[in-house]
Amino acid sequence: MGLEKYRKKSPWILHYNCGSCNGCDIEILAAMSPKYDLERFGILNNGNPKQSDIFLVTGPLTYRSRERLIELYTAMPEPKVVVAVGSCTCTGGVFSDMYNVENGIDSYIPVDVYIPGCAASPELIIDGVVKGLEILEKKTKEIEKPKKLLGKLDEKEETINRTRFAGNILGKDDETSN
Amino acid sequence: MSNIAIFLLIVLAPIYAAFFEGAQRVLKAKMQRRIGPPLMQPFYDMYKLMDKRALMVNKTHTLFALFYFFTLWILIAFIFLGFNLLYIIFLHLLASIILILAGFSVKSIFSHIGSNRKLLAIVAYEPILLLISVGIYMVYGTFEISVILNTPSQFLSLIFVYFAIILIIPAITKLSPFDAPKAHQEIVGGIEIEYGAIFYEFLYAAKFLEMIFAYSFIYILAGDNHIFGTFLVLFSFLLVNLIDNSTARIQISHMVKVILVLGIVLCSINILGSLLWA
Amino acid sequence: MYITILYIILPLLSSFFAYKDNKKLTYTFSAFSLIVLSTISVFHFFSNSVYQFDLNSFLHTIITILDLVLLGYFAFIGFKAQNKKVLFLALFQAILFLYCIFNVSHESFGDLYLNNLSFFMLIVINLVGSIIAIYAVKYMEYENCSKEKRRFFLAYLWFFIFIMNMIVIANNYLLFFFFFELTTLSSYLLIRFRKDEISITNSLRALWLNQLGGVFILFAVIIAILNDSSIYFTQLKSPEVLIAIFLAFASFVKGASKPFESWLLGAMVAPTPVSAILHSATMVKIAPFLILKISYVFTPTLSLLITLFSMGVFAIISLQSLAKDNFKEILAYSTIALLALMVSIASMGTQEAFEITLYLIFFHAVSKAMLFMIAGVLEKQYHIKSIEDFTLLFQKSPIITSLILLGFASVTMPPFGLFFAKLFSLTYISEMIKQNPLYLLVAILFVVGSSLLVLLYFKVASKLIDFSSTQEKVEKQEVSKEFVFSSFLLFFIAVFSLVFVAFDSLSIFMFTTTIILLIVVFFLLLKLLNFKGIDRVKEYSCGEKYSHNVGVFYYDFDRYKTTFQNSFIALLFIILILGLV
């Protein structure tokens, strides 16, 4: 159907902070302020994964936030785009190789756009989101798996089960966090 | 109004109401000195939602949302057909209860909190809606919308009822300061939280229909002076958005007290006044 | 003449066969009694017939003696249980009663009087009461008691229907008093059925509070004697306001209005058929019935005062019910509130108010009886008494949950009868505001109270449709068909009776049919539609791995309890003083 072209006219974002210093978060919020105005692209920040298309992630992935990242990522319906904002999210940034970070999110979920910068400026963020929209147009509605799930992971599973907590793919209740 | 016009008005209700919502977002943006989305934005949202992979939590939850939308549409049909005002208010109550049951039918804490706040909101604005109808009855002598719309306008004797309606429109259309039941980011939308993709579209469109319901009370106040009625609706639209942009959300317990006290006082002044100057 | 005999014989026969413990004969006679009596009542109601009979003096003497025996029995109960209030009130009533007997004038104006109001009450009593008595047979199979007591209970329910039949056709204050005291006795005996400590305490409380009602009726008789007025309802004339005030107070007691509501709340410890038949569908309906009988002599001030008082009770009781978590107690609170609404509308005294009250009485009796019977099923088969245990009920038994939801909807929502009655009441109160601005206060209390009732019911509904999270599986627990049959029957009656309301005008008809269609389509789609191929997902919990259990919200106003009680007692005195103006 010709509805793909409307995906980029009304992208709703979900903004998640994986342990960042809040610098990139402030820049994202500034991008929604009247000076830069993300809403003119129809972008809304709803805070609800079931209703979002773009997953804006900041922060190097700390251990505590791994599970939540994957939970949120699997809760979003396809088609979706992951945008890694700031150099921490891309490669670990100033926190790279520290004992409690995972050096960016792309070993856990597939990332579509990397936005460098520390902190990434609002203009860069807008450019990155617009690039993400072009990628969004081409995506299908097939379920995208995260690359790594916590807990017992059975590689033979073709798809994830959204009725369970992600990472408990075999249905066993693990102890959470760390 | 000819039958064809009424029929079109009813059937196309979600479509022109969407422009209302689009205009609201543009107005909000302009008040905040920014550009804002294009006017057709609700349509783009709808197409995008239709293009997402569908998901649902359980059957009852989804069915309740669908029926909420259709009950509201039937309510709009009854308004345009000119039914009794009290029936319309109670049918709106039925629609709200369907939405509340939808919120309760999933095991999500935000959904429950949203439903409970919506129940409290009903306790807040339902008495005022009924008293507003009684106020309209005192001046116009009837509850039937079709008769009121053909009676000579007596808006000035309903000025306090007008203020009461402005008081409760934010509660019905989920705007500040009375949007605790929806409370974006505080409870992540309340009842809307577990809806995604095409099923969220029904809730989204239902929001427009609630706007028609709320503003139709203002239109009725003007009696048979339809031009003045339209002007009043536009003016109230501006006023409500101004209030939305300049106030903060208040707690649900304060909301119940504020709406009940202010609303009862305003309506009583109007009703007693209309008796004294009858 | 002969129909009166039918109203007496058929319930007594059913009672006899229930006592004989022959199930087949009991069911046959019960069904026979239900169909015959309801049909006769409906026929006579719509043909607007009026009948009037006298009782001969021999029967009068028998009734007087039985009355004194009854009062003596109350005194004996008070003495044995060492309850001073019961003893004192019984002796006080006996003294007043003896005074009345020796000083009443002996002219007779028809001791039994059947007009359309009586026939309407007879419809409600025989239709709803008989269905509950039939339901009770199945209920008592689950009850943990001896066979003797079971037979006594089932027989007594039919005897109670006989008492109710008589009380709505009594035209003489003393005859009315006798049957009033018999209903008090029925309350006492049936509440203490289970013989545990709380039942005995609550039954004594019900006894002394209801005896207050009897005292008020005797006051009315004494005033009639002192003023040389007649003691017949049909002879009640306009200047005799004081008699009407005391009769109204008696109706406040029987209808568990504030400040007398504690007896009805305590009566919920009785077995559920008792709660259904006595304390919601038939006995407490004596309150609006009595007001309807005497409201034509109310002065405009008195009428306004009683309307205001009862509407205040409606609003305050709805407020106080928000803190409770026992299902039957919640139903009791809403019964008290709706009874107060009925008394309030009834006391306005005009023909239109009369019709609205009749709608309210009928539809409330049907809906509440249905809800109480479901409460009985929940109590016996699922062992659920508190609403906190309603979790997952929708998956254990969708039928019961749908019936409860429909029961709640039938009290507050369109297209059901009570909603129409509330609509008509609001229209009527608005008309009355034009005549007297103080009716505005009535309207305010009405709208606030009805919104609070909506909050109450749907707060309970939150627990009802509390689904399991998508990670647990629950098996269904079937409920026996006989148990829910009566509820279905009542629901069907509730919907069918809409015919009488909906045919008034085209718009009401369109309105009702659209909404009924909506509800029917909803339940059909719920059963048939499967949404195949759409992903099921779990609920959002901010990414946390915990699932949440959400409780019901409660709003506690108990700290205002004594203030409310005292203000309503004060209001009673104000009615007494100002009503004479």
C-alpha cells in the first residue's frame, strides 16, 4: 500500500537514557523547544513504546539498563528505527572500557543511525532523525530481533515472544538486574 | 437543516473533527511561538498508525476501545438529530464507562490509575453537566436540542452557565489544568497506554468526537442565532487553548473539589438568577 | 374478594409444601404461585380496578390478640438476651397499643383496600419475591445447617411473601401496624438464622430499630384518636399533617434512611435470599410505598423538607459507601441510597412523581434482586465475600462477571429502566425548581449522589475484569445452571419491561434500541471475534520485569460519621417542627 510515505510524516519518538550524563538528553529536549521545534515534523514524545516509531537512545549501556533497553526495544511494534545519540551510545564515548558499561548499544540492538557528538547538538539530532526517517520508509513489518537477550537464549527461536519479558525467552523467571 | 446535510455531518464526523484537532495543535504551537505541525497532521498520524504492525493485549481490552469509539459516534449522531440533552449526557456517561472498563481490563498499573482518575473526573464533571442542562432548561424551557436551536437566543441570561461549560471543557477534552486522567508522561497516557497501531487510532479519533460533544454545548447556548453560535465556539476554542497553555496540571483530588465547588456555584447563580428575572 | 383469598392462600400453600420438604411439589407450587399471582396483579394494575373489603370483628379480635402476643414475644426476646432497648421498646409499644385498642372508634371504612398502587406492589412482591424463594431452594442446599432449619427457612420465605401481600392491602393503621411488626419479626428471625455471635447482635439491633418504626406508627394512631380523626389511610385528610409526619418517620425507619441505617447494613450477615427478598426487593419497599400512600396530605413545606432530607441521605450514603469492601455491604449501601431517592421523589406528591417512583421501585427491585442472587452464587460456589477476592473472576466464570456488570449497568446506565427513572426525576425536579427555588438543592444533591454511585459501582467493576497478566493461565470454574437461571430470568424481565418505558415516544424508542443493539453486538463479538494473526503483547511496565497487582481504590469519610448522624437526627426534629407550618 502507499502508506509508507506517511511514516516519515508522523514519527513518534521514545527517548531512553541508558546511563548517560544527561548532556544528550538536554539537547534532545532542546530540540523539541520552540527554537528548533521538532513538532513541525509531526514528532511527538509520547513515552510509550507501543506508540513510537523512533527509539532515541542516549548513554553508554550500563549493566542495569541492558534489560530495560531490550524490554523497551521488543515492546515497540515494527517498523522501527533506532537512533543512537551521542558518542557514548555509539562507542562508549568518554566512558569506554569502564567496568560497568557495555560500550554502546549496538551489540544488543540493531542501530540504524549513529549521531556523534558530546553532546550532540540539536541540529545534528534533527539531521540524524531525518536520516532515520528515510530508513524507516524502507523497513518492513517483520519482527526485528534484538541481537542479544539476557537470560537463557535459544538461538533456534525464530521470533521473540512479546507476551513474555524479553530475555525470559524460554519462560523461566530469572533474577533481574546484574 | 436538510436531512442530507445532517446525514453527511454525522457520517463524516471523525474527518472534519480531525481538522479541529489539527487546528488545536497549530494554535498551541503558535501560542508558543513556534511553527507547529501542518493542519493535516491527524490524518498523517492515522495513516502511520495503520501502517504499523498490529498488536493487542487481550480481546476484551481492544473491543472496549472499539465500542468506545462507536458509542461516541452514535452520540454525535444523536446530537445532530437534536435529541434530549439529558439522554446525550447519559450516553456520554456510558461511553466513558466503556473506556474506564477498557482501562481496568489489563493488568497494567498505569492503565488502572488512569481509569480510576477518569472515574473521579466523571464524579467531578458529570454533576456540572447535568446542572448546566438544568440551567439551559430554566432559560429555554426545554431539554430537546432541536427545539432549543430554533428558539430566539437568550445567551446573556446564560452567561454563568457559559463560564461553567468553559470550566469543564478541559476536563472532557483532556487539556490542562484538568488532564490528570490522561497525564502524559506522568502516567504515560493513562488508559491509552496499552494501545498501539490501528487500535490506538480509535482512541485518537474518539478524542476528536469528544471535542465535538463538548463544544456542542456552547453552540446550543446561542439558540437560533447560528452565526453567533459559531463565533462563540471559535472564541471558546481560543479561550480553552489559552487556559491549556498557561496552566499546570492539578492533582486529581483538587480537580474534583475545584470543579464541583466552582461549577455548582456558577450554575446555581445562573439558575437562581433566571428565576428572579424570569 | 376472591383475589384477596388467592393472595393469601397461594403463598401459604407454597410455604406448607416447602415445609414438607417435597422438592417437586415445592417447585410446582412456587412456579404456580409466581405465575398466577403476577398475572392477576398485572391485569388488575392495568385495568385500574379498586376493591375494598371489611374484616369482621372476630378477625379483628384475633389480630389484636396475636399482636399482643407478638409484642410479648419481643419483650421476652429482650429479656432473654438482656437487651434493654428491645425490652423497653416492646413494653412501650404494648402500652401504647393497649391505649389505642381501648380508645379507637369503631367505625369501619374498609379494612382491606386494593387500588393500583397496591396492585403494583403486589406485582413486585409476587414476581420478584417468588423468583427469589425459588432460588433459595438451590441456595439452601449449599448452606451448612440442619434439615429442620432448612425447611423452616424455605417455608418462612413464603410466609413472608404472604405478610407482604397483606401489608400492601391493609387500609387500617392498626392492621398495618400488625403486619409491620410481623415484618420486624421476620427480619429478626431470618437475620439470626446462622446463630453465630455477629448474627445474633445484628438481629437484635434490627429488632429494636424496627420497633422504633412501630412506635412511630402507634404515635400516629394516638394522634388520630386525640384529634378525633379516622385511622384509615383512605380517610386521611389534608389538615392531618402530624399523622402523616409520624407515618413518614416510620417509613424512614423501615427504609433504613439515616440515622437508622445501621440495621440494614448489619442485616447482610443473613443468608443471601434474606438479603435479596427482605432487605432489597420487597420489605424495604414499604418505605416509598407508605410515602406514596400519604403524600397527598403533605403541605408544600413538609413535602420539600422530606424531599431534601431524603436526597441528602442519597448523597451522603453514596459518599460513605466508597470505603467498603464487602460485596453485600456495598449492595446494601446502594439499596439505602436508592430507597432514599424513591422516598424523595415520592414525597413530591403529584401524579408524575407517583409514576416515576413506580418505575424506580420496580426496576430497582429487579436489578437488586439479581445482584444479590449473584452475590449468593459467589458466596456459595466461589467462596467470595469481599471484592478483593474478585481477581480473575472474569476468566473463572465469564457468565457471572457479565451478569454482575450488566446488573451494575442496569442501575446506572442507559438503556435500563432505572436510568430512565433517574432521567424523568431530573426533568421533574427541574420543573419544580421553577415553582420553588429550594428544589435546586435537591437537584444538586441528586446529581452528585448519582455520580458517586457510578464511581462506587465501577470501582468494584475494576476488580471484576481484572485480567491475569498475559503470563498466567486460569481454568474456568463452571457454575451450576439452576443457580444462575433465576438471575437470567430477572435480567430478562428487566429488559422486557423496558417496553413499557420505551414506547412513550419515538426518540426514547430509538435511543433504547440503539443501545441494546450495541450491548448485544458487544457480547456477540466478544464471543465470536478472535483477532487472529495479531500479536499478543504484554503490558507496559517501564521496562521493569515485575508484573503488578493493582488494588481497588477506597475513599474514607468515616471521620465525618458522627457528624452526619447527628445532623440527620437534628433534621428529623426540624421536619417535625417545621412540617406543621
